[in-house]
Amino acid sequence: MSQRDADVLVLGSGIAGLSFALDAARGGRVIVATKRDLTEANTRYAQGGISAVLSPDDSFDDHVRDTLVAGAGLCKEHVVRLCVEEGPAVVARLVHWGVEFDRDRSGQYDMGREGGHSHRRVLHAGDITGAEIERALVEAVRAHPDIEILEHHHAIDLITASKHLRQGGSNRVLGAYAFDVRGDDVVTLRAPSVVLATGGAGKVYKYTTNPDVATGDGVAMAYRAGARVANLEFFQFHPTCLFHAKANSFLISEALRGEGGELRLPDGTPFMRHYHELGSLAPRDIVARAIDNELKKSGKPHVVLDMTHLAPDFLAERFPTIHRRCLELGIDMRTEPIPVVPAAHYMCGGVQTDVDGRTCVEGLYAVGEVACTGLHGANRLASNSLLEGAVFGARAARAIAAQPGGATLPDLPAWDPGNARTPDEGVVIAQNWNEIRRFMWNYVGIVRSERRLARARRRIDLLREEIHEYYWDYRVTSDLLELRNLALLAELIVRSAQRRKESRGLHYTTDYPERHDRRFGTDTVMEGLG
Ligand code: SIN
């Protein structure tokens, strides 16, 4: 068991964590710990792009308004405004680190369009924007002499003064224990500032666009360490995930609908105009619910996204990755519609922070999808998430740089494995994992009801007890750590959803189909355990 020290410890390696690390390394030594390869983060899979006001016919006011409309009354307007206004500067910073966004023939950025945006304002790199951003940031981080990278280090828990040193007074973070997967050891990472940049939790649902890493680790660790979490009932479902047995988490970007793609029933009938005047480009929550309703009515397994009325060359050039992946699976989007279904996509709630990423635990910050800053409210506007990660990564770096340095950190207790045995019942993990994801999809998905939530709550209470026992009896493994976090996330989502007795944004319940601003026009906040 070893210990490593740094001025700042970053957990996670998407746009928020890596851009933060590059800024923070100007003022001290940074450790970036990530549970898989450095490149493996939700960011890498973002297709659409990053929203920013960069063209003369667009305005900050319009971007703010679009974000507030999507957020259904729960966005914090000052947070939205500062995020939107800092957009152009963070885009310039990404370009400085080597990100190449597409430009048109005149050298101007080629701006894409997505649902809910009143202008074309989505910078993109073909249809692999996230991969391009991740590539550039990973290269810059790897080349930086003051950033130490710990890949395959899975954070287990945050170390806090109140829990691990049994100190009274205000709670403060001192580092984290991390499981070194390859060394099969637990290391102590000590730092006066810890930044959670662990991304989302799409794996809590059976169908998701998210990669396997999205297991809600940051929210779960922060909650156990005493941080407040908020708005976890607002989980965004992306309307168009590819429906195919061999590629069930492949995203079909909203940018396709931005370019005129039409949603139809499998027999070719368009249906979105029955639900919203914007048709297939209506806000995401409305499109996802409409598809869910059509699937339930018809009993069909999918609807289709039709692009065949657009020029074949344009489609292949604008969406090269989606086109290639579909072709590999035998679907030619130039000549036939693409089968699609909704899938869990983005966690709008998270660890509650101020405008600099600060949580209520001293020294603990959260940036990117793991955080609840007030930007998204009850529903996220497309392509605002990469923007949020970059803006709040930069703000947290400035806030930490402005803190007085020089404090000595106390000695930390080494990880205590107790009498834990080597796990011999992998089946328990697989069983519980599948069970959680299935009931979350069926009972806590796009359309909810009091009875469904109560059913989910009974199941999660039972499973959490079982997982808790298993956790203390057996040595840690990555699977066990992820299951423990995922189960806590499921519980927090269900509890948040049970508190909100109205329908708003991404939370829709058949028992309370109306929005009630007077009673429920605020965040759903839960105090951490601490
Ligand atoms: C997409 O490309 O449809 C995803 C963009 C986003 O979720 O912001």
C-alpha cells in the first residue's frame, strides 16, 4: 500500500477533468486518476458538438433564452449567462490545446444545428467531436511535466477529516483511496483539493448511449463523503440510439435531425407533428416521450429516422462515422431509414456546486456531468454539456489557484482491508447489476408513476443491503466498486423522483402530469451522509 501526494487530485479524464488539469498544472502538481485508459470517458463518445455563440447573427441572449426554455424553470439564470458568455473563451482555449473544429470554405467555423437551439451554434468535428476533443486534451496532458497520470486507478472513496480522522468542525477533503487495478492494491492519494470529474451514470439504465465507465462514481463518493446532491430525478433520454443487436449503445446524433432527418413509424408514417410544432426537432424530452408512447401503442421494438430525402454525398461527408458504422451493420442511411430507440443519455442533476465548482465539503470540487451547477435545470439543451465541462473546469482551476497555499496535510490512515476475502461469488455482482438496470428502465424511465417508483424503491432497498454486506465481506474489485456506486445512484434517483410530485422537464409522472411552480419550482436537494 503506497501513498502519493499532489497539490490537486483530479478523478476522471473527460473534457472537464483534463482541461481543468491543464489549467491547474500552471500552479502546482496535479494527479489525474482514472479507472480505465486516459481516453475512456463519456466525452469521447459525444458526437454532436459544443455550443458557443460565435457567429454575428447569434447572441448571448438567444443562447441564454434557449437554455432557460429547455431547463423548464429550474435553471439558475446567472449560471446560464456566465457559462454562455465564457463559451467563446473556452473554445479558443480548446483550439490552443490542439482541437480542430470543422470550418467552411471561407475559414469560418461550420456551425451545426440541434434541437432547442434558435441558431446554428454547435461547433463540431465531423460527427466525432468528443473524440477530437479527447484526443487533443489527452496529448496535451500526457506531454505536461507537472501532471502525473494514474490509469486503471479506480477511486473507492474520498478521505475526509470528519470520517477518516474523526475531526469535528467543518468537513474537509484530504484525498481519496483508489484501487490500483493492475497492481491489485489500494493506494492513498493525498491532496488539499480534490476535483470530481467522473462524468455521468447512464449505466444505471438498461439501455444507454453511455460507455461502460458511466456508473455514477463521483456522485456516490461525494454523497458518502457528506456533499449535497441535487436534481437527480432529471435523467435525459436521448431519442435516437441505434436499434441493432450488435450495437445497442451507438448514438445517432441529434445533428441528423438538425439537418432535416424525419422520425417515422416503421411503416413510414411521420408522427412527431402530432406531438410538437417543431416535429422531429422538438425538444429532446418531448421526442423521447413521443417515441416511447408510439412504441407502447404499436408494440413495435423501434421507430426509424429517415434521412433518405437528403443528398447522399452530403450525408456521407457530414456524418462519416455514423454512416460507416451503419454500413458495417448493413444499414445504408442514404437509401434506407435507420432503426432507433430512446436510451439514457445524460444526468442533469449531480453534486451541487457553486459557480466555481465548489461543493459544501471544503476542498472538494465537482465539474462536468457529475456536477449540478444550475445550468441545465430540469432538462439539458443539446451540446451544452461539453461547454459546461470546459467552462467550469476553467473556473475551478482559477478558484483553486486563488486559494492560499502552503498548508501541511495530516498523516492519513492507510486503507484497511479488514478481514475481506477473495470474491468467489461473481454471480452476485452480475445478478444485482442486471436487476438494477432492468427495474430502473421499466419503473424509473421516461414515463414514471407513484406505484412504479414505490416498486423500484422496495427493490433497491433490498439490493443495497445485499451489496453492502458483500462489499464488506470481500476484497474490492472494479466490478464491485461500480455496482456499489450504481446501486446508490439508483436509490438517489428514485428518492428524488418520489419527492417531485409534478411533471417538469425530464421528470414525467402519470400521477401528476402538470407542472406546479409554486410547490415544486426549486431543486430537489439531498444532504450527503458525511
Ligand atoms: C447528439 O449528438 O445528439 C448528442 C449531443 C448532446 O447530447 O449534447
